[in-house]
Amino acid sequence: MKNQLPVAIVTGASSGIGLGMLLALLKADYCVVGTSRTISASSDLKNLSNLKLVDGDAGKKETAVAVSRTAIENYGRIDLLVNNAGMFLPKPFTEYTENDFELMIATNVASFSFMTQQVLGPMQKQKEGHVVSIVTTLVNQPIRGIPAALPVLTKSTMAATSKELAIEFAQDNIRFNTISPGTVRTPMHADGNIEELSKLSPLGRIAEISEIVDAMFYLQGAKFVTGENLHVDGGAHAGRW
Ligand SMILES: NC(=O)c1ccc[n+]([C@@H]2O[C@H](COP(=O)([O-])OP(=O)(O)OC[C@H]3O[C@@H](n4cnc5c(N)ncnc54)[C@H](OP(=O)(O)O)[C@@H]3O)[C@@H](O)[C@H]2O)c1
């Protein structure tokens, strides 16, 4: 099928940052495939044009295959993948269970790997493409009082592997970048104390979803930027405050 519009895939697109990305990409005239375990039930996303929804667990290869196939069969190409699906499970390190490890590795590491593998074939044929993955600023700047070794263990692999892939696929003109947010106002923090969370950034507030979306559009337009990790964290990665 011939399609003149750019095409994006967004994982974890039913809520929070992913939903913000999906809606902003549609507004910017992208065709979008959005995926999450329950996305087809989302009332926000009913009957929107240039949008296809795929339900599935991001940790399973079969979901990545279905999502990529949906993009190609409906829109003919894949210009941008946003690896956003992810979990945050803060706990003292010694309390993480075997189940926690399996869940976090599937959701944060396997999802990044399987989905990225599936888009590379089409992007190599196009000789162009871009993969943006959502990490966390805690990878570069852990914070006392927020024990998050397992999120850091799983998310740091995304940042490091993106740099590796930026080198491996540069000859195909495929770029890899990551965004490291501080705390963002999403349903993930629905029960959070915003006043306390605001103290986790030198600028003294949490981020809005639109600020993460802006970072993604900056990277998407910055054709000479690859292997970059863009912090959107009010300066938290810069040092002590
Ligand atoms: N919010 C923050 O402060 C913050 C800070 C740093 C990094 N991040 C990262 O940003 C990303 C988005 O966070 P958010 O705050 O927007 O989260 P959110 O509002 O809780 O949304 C999470 C999304 O991921 C999907 N998801 C979760 N597990 C999944 C799985 N196994 N398979 C498929 N989809 C799955 C959820 O949909 P379903 O339930 O339908 O599957 C939902 O669409 C995450 O990777 C998170 O680690 C967030």
C-alpha cells in the first residue's frame, strides 16, 4: 500500500507519556500504530483516522511481530519507533523477587529488543529510520531514598544498547536516541505526593507529558543526532542540589 505520510509505532500508548506521544504524532500528520496490553479498550482512541491499535504484552516477541506487520500492511513503511512501554518498581535491592526480575526484564528489556528487531528490516530497506526509547534519569543520577536498582538495571541496558545500535546501523541511516525523564505527571504517579516528587529536580517541579513529547519531536527532526541520551529532568542528572 502506498502512503505518503510518515509512520510511527508507539509502545505503551494507552496511558501517560505513550498516549501523549501517540496523540501528538497524529496531530503532526503521522500514521500511528499504538500498542499496549489493553489499548483497544481505550475510549480516548476510538475511531481516530490514521491510527491502528494492537493489543499485546510488550515483553512477547509475537506482539512486536504483530505491531510491525500492522504498520507495514496498513501504511507501507516505519519511520519512527518510540519504545515507551515500561515499568517502575522501586524496592530495596535485597527485596526484589525472582518474579520481579522476570517481569521487569520482560517489560523493560525484552520489549525494547523485540520491537526494535522488528522495525529494523523495513528501516534498512528505506535507508532511513529512528528509534527513540524512554529511559529514566535515575540511570545517571540515583537518588538517596528512592531504591530503584531493578529499574536502573533494566533501563540502563536500553541507553547503552541504543548507543551500540547507533553505531551498528549508522550505515543504514537509522538513528537511535534515548530520553531520560525525571518524574513526569502521568498515571504512574496518581497516588504520588507531587510536592515531594517536585523536590527530586533542581528546577523544583515535575515534568509535563508535553515536555517529553517535545524532546521526542526535537530528536525526530535532528537528523545528525544519534547515540544521544537527552535528559528532561529539570537538571537532576547534573549533580547535587
Ligand atoms: N512517569 C514518570 O515519572 C517516568 C519517569 C521516567 C521514566 N518513565 C518511563 O516512561 C514510560 C511511560 O511511563 P508513564 O508514566 O507514561 O506510565 P503509565 O502511565 O503507567 O503507562 C504505562 C504504559 O505502558 C503500558 N504497559 C505496561 N506494561 C506493559 C506490558 N507488559 N506490555 C505492554 N504495555 C505495557 C501500559 O498499558 P497497558 O496497561 O494497557 O499494557 C501503559 O500504556 C515507562 O517506560 C516509564 O518507565 C516514566
